[in-house]
Amino acid sequence: MKEMSIPKATARRLPLYYRYLKFLFDSGKQKVSSTELSDAVKVDSATIRRDFSYFGELGKRGYGYDVESLMNFFGKTLNEDILTNVALIGVGNLGHALLNYRFHQSDSIRISAAFDVNPDIVGRILDGVPVYSADEMVEQIKAQHIDVAILTVPLEVAQQNVDKLVEAGVKGIMNFTPVRINTPDDVMVQNVDLTNEMQTLIYFLSHYNDNSDAQE
Ligand SMILES: NC(=O)c1ccc[n+]([C@@H]2O[C@H](COP(=O)([O-])OP(=O)(O)OC[C@H]3O[C@@H](n4cnc5c(N)ncnc54)[C@H](O)[C@@H]3O)[C@@H](O)[C@H]2O)c1
């Protein structure tokens, strides 16, 4: 996966900017100011200007940003114009929910193959997605040129599945299991933990009256 030379915090805000710009574009708006953008995406305008400055001259002061070119620029930066096929490993409770979830904020991400060991679902098509036997994982992922996977298997089999994903050439893993998985340096792992998120939220709620701090 390519290294980005922009700060991670900026990279995390790009989808937010992109979605709002797409919304403005779809509703026929041509210009947007950093203040308007700030109100809509709840990021202060100084941060927005700093974020945009990493990409060079994107707008003129006092004139606003051109919605279409900014949207296209961020779209390209985010690879929104390329369809990313994602593999889902483990179609249990969480896996099913993710199959149902169509990544609806993005037209360009879709789960195109799922893998499991459960004979009741292997060989079936669930929510439009074929469920393959876990034994076919390496072969199918290679054949379908998939380089991103979501891991929703029981923790005991997490690492062995990661090893297979690495063997298949996967470069990014969204890890829902509670295990800290080991991967080579060129494979990026994003750990997702709802308990952590909830604890963070509860912490902010109990420590700050002004909950705008919790959004950073
Ligand atoms: N990060 C979070 O916030 C969060 C929330 C809920 C669950 N989880 C974790 O997500 C994982 C899945 O949870 P769940 O409730 O969906 O579990 P589940 O038992 O309902 O589903 C697990 C699925 O993995 C399949 N599986 C088992 N061994 C496999 C293998 N070797 N290869 C491929 N598939 C295999 C099972 O057949 C099953 O369909 C667990 O590790 C759980 O701890 C994380």
C-alpha cells in the first residue's frame, strides 16, 4: 500500500470532505467557502485550510473553493474512482451484518467474496456475495486480485487466517478480532474495536461538558 505524505489526521478527514463536496455537487452548488465547509463537517476552518494546504493551491482566499474540481481532486486522492473489491473472512454474526452493510457512503467499495468453514453457508450467495470455503481463500483472492480484507473470525483462528491473507497478497486488513495480529511491514492493519470506541465516548461524556472536544 502506498505511503501518503500527508498527516494521518488529515487523511482521516478526506472522506468527510469528499462526501460533503459530492453532496454539494449533486445539489448543483458550484462554490463553497471554508467557513461553510467547516459548519457542515464540524471541523474548524483553520484545520480545513491547513489540511487543504498539503495539496497545494486548491482555492483562492475570499473566493471560495470550486466544488467540482475539489470533489474530483479528493475523489482521485481517495481512489474513489476505482472500485475496491474486499474479501470478508468469517460470515458469522458480525460478518453477516457487514455483508448487509453496503458501505453506502462510498460507491467504490464492495465485498466481492466471503470465506467461511461453515458447510451451511459455504457455496451459497448471501446478499449478492458468494461464500467460498476457507480452503479456497488463497486461490480465490489471488484470482480476483483482492488486496483488502475484513477479518471477522473467532480469535483462535485469527492469525492463521491472516497468514493466508498475506500469502494471497492482501495489503490491508481491517481486523475486528480482539487479537493483535502479526503482519509483514508492507501490510497495513486497521484494528476496529467497538468496546474501545464506546469507552472513549463514555470517558468524554463524563469528563467534558462541552462534547465538541470528543469529535477531534
Ligand atoms: N471489534 C468489535 O467491536 C467486535 C464486535 C463483535 C465481535 N467481534 C469479534 O469478531 C469476531 C467474529 O464475531 P462474531 O460474533 O461474528 O462470531 P461468530 O462466531 O458469529 O462468527 C465467526 C464466523 O467465522 C467462521 N469461522 C470459524 N473458523 C473459521 C476459519 N478458520 N476460516 C474462516 N471462517 C471461520 C465461523 O464459521 C463463523 O461463521 C470475533 O473474533 C469477535 O471477538 C469484534
